[in-house]
Amino acid sequence: MHIKNAWYVAASPVEIDPKPLGRMICGERMVFHRGQQGQAVALEDWCPHRGAPLSLGRVVDGQLVCGYHGLTMGCDGRTVAMPGQRVRGFAPIRAFPVIERHGFIWVWPGDAGQADASLIPDLTWASDPEWRFGGGMYHVACDHRLMIDNLMDLTHETYVHQGSIGQPEIDETPCKTTVDGDTATTARFMDGIQAPPFWRMAMRAHGLDDSQPVDRWQVCHYSPPSHVMIEVGVALAGRGGRAAPREARTSAIVVDFITPETETSIWYFWGMARNFRPDDEALTTQIREGQRKIFGEDLEMLERQQANLLKWPERELLRLNIDAGGVHARKVIARHVAEERAAAAALAGAASQTGGA
């Protein structure tokens, strides 16, 4: 179950340079490449000749050439040429709305007529020179809602991430979830504690004494279709916590774009944006590798959880107070999916009546 009329991160720009990239998004097989003006293009990964994947071909002068028999596709999904064959009358393939923004390739897998570029999240840190982002991507064999659950309930850090960001105080400190329309925010504030290993490293990088007690915060923001942004950080205890001056705190935004591949698999684009020492490439690499390890610790848990849910689909799951953010996200997704299906059914019914008139 996933929303289709929405923007999803499909790839990083380097993934479509210089050859085409095949990727399934929300059950739709797509091929991404650069057009004649260098723009990102997304088409059905389907050659009209024999149904071969266009992603196995090559890009010539901004056009896709099928790797099976040489049929050439334009960026609008229409056949341009084929050796020894007239192509007039060939049915076009589907072209998906695609935009390159904030360092990502975004695609709209639903109704192209509803695609609105203004709905892409405004990521202020992506263009601010005071900030630096570093991240990566994982393919995970789980329902995208399981990853949302995981990110909106950070209680699991105490157990899954014991050696990096987990600590007992996460369990001991209650969280609070608030809802505003389709969005949900789950926040936890821990005062007067010792920083865990990852944050001690970040404190040293920011010139802070990592032996000092800190006030730590985690503020998780969900927005549809499946984006989670988490404000995280520590500040020297008693200096204002999340509102402490920059010289007394080290903070960042954990970036999570969760893109469904199928009902039980995702493309997980993760990273961290920080606003201290933005020009320090060694620090960016260090933080990225630390995050890679942390997120890698989630993979086995989520994939094994998905396997259990498939084996015992009839079993009811407990809902606790810590699940509130994920529960809200699931309700939002279910409502949007139901609305899309109802609209599609109404459109199909209207088309049927017109055809029979």
C-alpha cells in the first residue's frame, strides 16, 4: 500500500550518469537517463518493439537506444527511429514527471496531470553553504511503513544501536507525539545525561568537551508520502538544549527518504545534514560512515520483521504509546491510497459509460 500521486526520491544524480538506470518505483518499472539538454528523464522501462528493458541499452545524444534491436526512444516516450524500419504509428510508452532538485532525482509515479513541482519538500539546508549533507542508499526488503515506524519510534536505539547512538535514557524518557493535518511530530528530550559514542565523536569534531553532561533531543517529523526528517543533537547541559547557542551544541538533521519499490521492498535514501564545519570533507566522510553502520544495523531487524509478518499475516500487533507517530503515518497513507483508488474507479466508470454511449 503506497501513495502514487506524490514525489519520491528515485536516485542520486550520479546514478544516471552516464548510462541509463533501471529502477522500480511504487510497482512501476522505470528507466532514468539524461536528455539532450542534460535534464533528467524517466520513462517506462519497456521497448515497444519486443518489450525488452530499455535500461539495458545506452544513451546516444540524449536519447535511449534499446540494447536488443537498436530502437531509439525520445524523451517524451515516442519512438524516434529504428534501423530499417518506419516508426510512424508506434504507440508511445509512458513518460513520468521527473525533477532534479536538492541533490536528488524526484519522480511522480502517479497521474502526471497532478504532478506539482511545488509539492517537493523545501530542503533549506540543501542550498545553504553553512550546511553540509552526506548520505547514501540502501535497498531493504521490507514494507515502507515498517521503516517509517522504525524512524518515528527511536526507542529501538537502546537495543539495536547500543554501541553508537543507543543509551538507557531513551527508554527512561517519555516521548510526545503531536499531529498537524497529515504531518506528525514525535519528540523526546533527555537532560543531564552522558552523550553516546556517536555524539561524543560529533562533540569533539565541534570542539566541545565530550566528557561533559549534555542535554539531548530527538524530534522526528513525518510528512507524506514517506519522508521523515529528524532533528537530533546534544548541547552542554544547562545551556538551553535545542535552543543553545551554536558554540555550546552540535546538532544535525537526519534525512530519510523512503521510496517503495514493491509492497515489501524499498529504496532507502539516508543521510545527515549538519551546520558545523561544512567544508571539512574528512568529517563528512566520518559521519557518513558512522551513519552507514547505524542504518545497516536496522536492516536485518526490518527484513526479518517483514518475513515474520508475511509468515503470520493473521496475527494482531500491539500498539503502544511509543507507536503514535507511525500509527498516524499509516492512517495518512491508507487515506490517500483509498482516495486515489476511488478517483481511479470513478474515472474508469465514466470512461466505460462514454464508450458505451
